[in-house]
Amino acid sequence: MSVQPNTPRTLVICGHGMVAQRLLERLCDQASHPFERIVVLSGEPSAAYNRILLSSLLAGDADEASLRLQADDWFERQGIERRQGDPVVGIDRQARQVVTASGHRESYDQLVIATGSRSASLGLPGEQLNGVVGFRDLRDTRTLIALSQRHRRAVVIGGGFLGLEAAEGLRQRGMAVTVLHRSAHLLNRQLDRVGGALLEQALSARGLSVRTGIGPMALLGNQQLRAVQLADETLISTDLVVIAAGITPNAELGRNAGLACDRGILVDDRLQTSDPAIHALGECCQLGDQTFGLVEPGYEQADVLAQVLAQPDSQARFAPAVIATRLKISGIPIFSSGQTDADEHTESVVWQDYETDCYCRLLIRDRKLTGAVLFGETSDGPWYHECIRQGDDITEYRANLAFGKQYCNAAA
């Protein structure tokens, strides 16, 4: 079965997160595109929202209205049809149709899968107990806010930025929060050991309890969560556990449809899957051996895919690049880009102010900057990031490198 030639040429997008919204905006920015209908099918109860602000919503510093990326009339003006709260559960590739949970069928000429990811399961006994929650979307955030109003104790499993944002938000809601992190220091993907230790000291001073180098063995309770058992047999009594230790791509839709998949749905550098009529992007996709857990590469993918869909002969290609991480956790500025730990091929330039707890570590190889870790003072972070991405020769200003762009420009 195939779509009849007199039917409107239709693009269907499965999922409506930040990356899917970026794709819609970039596609509508094109001078022309070949689709008479664009249909967005989503399991979320609302239109795309700024997921980065979920931590602010959890902390009480933002409301749900401020998270919206576009007003309803924007979609109406662009002629984009939306079906919310009814996720796609199957793809009939032969018929070129998708099927939603309610049984609705939608035919497509081109299909984009943008189903995102979910909190990774840790495989712990007790993960199914009431009181065990992820922190990925608006529904999770609403659940955490409701639980914080009824309970006083929480354990967050995971000391990456998502876990720390959840912990800080719950602390601001008045909960006593313990953070558990298996690695030796917090934010181990973004910070080196010294930066991680400085962050732990700062968060502990604000009232968080932090335990690194140890993880949970089981979550205990009957139906309701009561405690977390650690690897050293310690028990931590708690009413709530937030699991924020990694993500799993939501690739099941593609996998069940017979698309080539690994951890995510496999795509090429045009974001095309093993079916030429289907593309995937964002956290559900995988290019080579790389999956994507941040918004920035998803936006870059959306920019490329918009060109590919609008102009099939476009030479646009997606190439993963060095990503900078710029965060504020509990008001503490943090920045990292590229390499975070030295190896046998790199040298380190370190600057630290013990009075203000500001810290800078720069990693150099072959006269080029390969990594930057900044804590407390991050204003030069974007400049360091550009030096890393462009592979600039830093020989002329190496002696001034730790003091930032202004000093280096004067020395060059």
C-alpha cells in the first residue's frame, strides 16, 4: 500500500520536545518546503516547553507558563496540526502510516522520530516502589513538587547536572536531600577532581548532604519507599528517591518498526534512518557509536534536517562537535569544554583563588588548547571554547592563557 498521489504531501513528527520544535521553526523559516501538511503527534500533555527550566520550576523560581516555547497561535499561523497526549505507538512502514495509542492513524510521506529519552533504570530491587521518580519531563516535575509538599526527606541518585538540579530544587522546597554519586567526584563528566571537590563543598555549605564514591544496592519498602540501602550496608531513611543517573534513548518505536538500532535509532549524517522515508534526531538517535543527551547537538541536528527535508539535494551534514557545558547550580557558575582530565599527552595550566573559591584548569597539547574547566568565574568560558573548537595555536599568549581573553589579546 502507498500514499495516493492526490493526497497532500505530509510530514509527520513523532514527539514534540525542544529539538522537534527547533526543527519546526527552522523548516518554517525555509523559503519553501515540499509539505502541504505538517502533523505533530506527542504523548506530552502540552506543546513543546523549555526543559532546561524544569529545575527552576521545581525550585519555585519559574511557573509553567514561562516554559512554553511558542504560543498556540504560532502553530495555527504556520498551519501545523498537533495531536497532544496521544503518543505514536507503532509505524506501518509498508503503508507509510503511524498509529497512536488511541488508534488514530496518520499517513506520511516523510516521518521524523523525535521521541527523546527517559531516565535510565539502575536495575535495583525496589525501583517499582511508590516514591521512586525520574526527572526528565514536566510530568516528573509536577510529581516531585507534589511529593515535596507531603514529605520531608529525599535521596537523589546521580551527581550529574540533572541530579544536582533536582537535589537543589527539592532542597529549596524545604526537603532534606542526600545526593549519592558512584564516581569519586560530582559532575565527573564536566569537572576534574578539584572542581568536583569545590562544588561538593559549596553544595554542602548550602545544606545538601553529598556522598560520592558509593552507590545504592536496593530500594526498600513494601509498596511505599522507606529507605535506600548502600553498598556498605548503610541504610538511609527516605520518602522519595529521584533517579537521575544517565538516560536511555526512546528507540523502541524505531526498533519495533524494524529500523536499524543500537542503543538509539541509527542515523547517517543527514539524520536518515535505514528507511529513506524516516529520519530521527535528538536523544533517541545514534550516529556511529555516539548518542546525544544535550540540547545543543539536537539543535544542530534540527538545523541540518530542516535543510535536508526542504531541499533533498542539500549538502547539509551533521558532524558532532565539541560541546561546551555552562551551568549554574545553586547560583555557582560552572563551565567546561573539551578534555577535563590530563593524560600523558597534555599539560595543565591551573589558576586557583582560595579566598573566592574560583578555579581554572586549562589542558594543552601540541600548542593547542584541548580542554577548559572553570568554577566560580566563567566569563571567559565561551572564548576558551572557541579556541578549542578552532584548534588555535596558543603559543603567542600561552603565558597569559589562564587570565582570559583580554590578557591574551594584548599579548598576541
